Amino acid sequence: MTLKKITKTVFPALALLIMALSSSAAVLTPDTLVGANFYQLIQPGDTLIELARQHGIGYGTLINANPSIDPWQPPVDSEILIPRAAIVPYQAQPGITINLAEQRLYLIREGRHQALTSVYPIGIGREGRDTPIGNNRVVTMIANPSWTAPPSWRAEHPQLPAVIPPGPDNPLGDYWIGLSQKHIGLHGTNRPFGIGRQVSSGCIRLYPEHIQLLFERVHIGMAVTIIDQPIKLGHKEGQLYLEAHPDPANRVEAPIEEILRQRDLIAPKADIDWQQVRLILQQRTGVPQLVTLSQNEPR
């Protein structure tokens, strides 16, 4: 199964949509694979970090999806995959779910007739200042925040002022969404090339346009769950898809068992193409790929 076979159309919107939660009694409803991938040709002067910014996706996501492409000097006229498809984690509930392994944020809201899921790329904590997993809630929301540098940051950068006011030099950007876990929050950034990378001191960064959208859609008390799930199984139109991300910390020690566990949660009777599964686990591009066993293939 090639990546092109699961690519359909350009998905230009910044928010992705999950179809209605009601309607059908089918086992695999609603779909949990949202969005669509597409390809584009490299133009002179393109770099992957700039293309990630242009398309509103994370730099690491784009790198992982195109492992054979030089990120700084991609060959002109070569084809590059823009990965806009994603599987909503099975743990996701109404509110915010942040998956550190894929560096994406999922906002699930109940619409009038359907549940809407918006998906945003994020930047997370660097090694030694990792973003903590766990259950939180939104406790503060501030537009045009000032930033008070913590003592550890001041020690590393003594030339910085104690407080940076709102404006283009503020590392929080234009919005701050504080969580119940002390010193952890979601915010914008004045360095958008850090999205899709592990560069923060533990907080979650979003592109300026995305944090504005998120700020408009969240509320005090909203649930925020932070997970680290490198393997996700999902479905669309009755077919199973697998999405596997790099797992350098080996958080999932038995990937096959994890896939079976998720399969039993969403489609216990589904037949899986294990040869395809092993290839996906070997490559770990983060791109959802079909793993339903064809009726013409041996079990």
C-alpha cells in the first residue's frame, strides 16, 4: 500500500472535521481518520521548515513524512508529501487532547448535529524540560500577556529584562491559556519555526494564527489531557489505518500488542495485514496507512 493510495484531495482549512457522532449503528462510526494528504513539487529556494510554516503543519511532521528529502536543499521539482491526515487518538474526549509523540493538539467540540475536531501542530518541551503528561483543565486565559522570565531562564540569559511586555519580542505571542498544572500552558510564539520541534521549557507552543483560533474556542474549566501515544489505530469508511511515530524513549515496548489492544477497542473482528503493519512500524513516518487485510490476501 503506497502513500499515494491514501491521498485524496488538498485539505486547505486549518481545522479538520469529524463527521456526525449520531446517525449510524455501524461498528466503525464515526470515522477517526480525519483530513487528507497531498503532494506538491519543490520549487527553487524551498526548504522543509518554510514549507511546514506555509502549510500550517509541524516541521517534525513534515520531516518524518519525507525521510529521503534533504530538509535544507530539497531537489527542485521533486515530489513532497504534505501530511494533513491524522488519526484522532482513542483517548480523545470533548475538550483538548495533546499527543506529545506526534506533536499535535486535538480540540473536540460538540456541534449542533456533529462533533467537530480541530487539529493543530505544536512545539513541546525540550529534553530535560519535557512537557508533562496528565489530566489538566484550563484555569487562565489572557490576551496580550506579559512574560515574566523564570529564575532559571534569567540565570541562562542574564541580559534579558525581568518582564517582557506584549509585542513582537514576547515569547508567549498574543495569547496565553494556563493549565491547572503549575507553570504549564498553551501559548503563541514569536519564533514560529519552533512548531513541530522540542524547543520549549515545557509549555505547548502554537502558530500565531492557531493560538488565536484556539483561544476563541476554549473556556475556563475545559479539560486538557496530555498523552504520549506513538501508535494510533483508526478507521475511515470501514477500513482500519495505522499511524506510527518515532518512539525514542520506547514508551510502547510491545507495538503489536498495543495495536491488538486498540483493534479490540474499535473493531474486534477486523482482519489486519500484519506484513503492512511491520513495514509501518519499521518506517514510522507518522503517516496513516491502510492495514485492513484485503479479502484476496492470505490471513
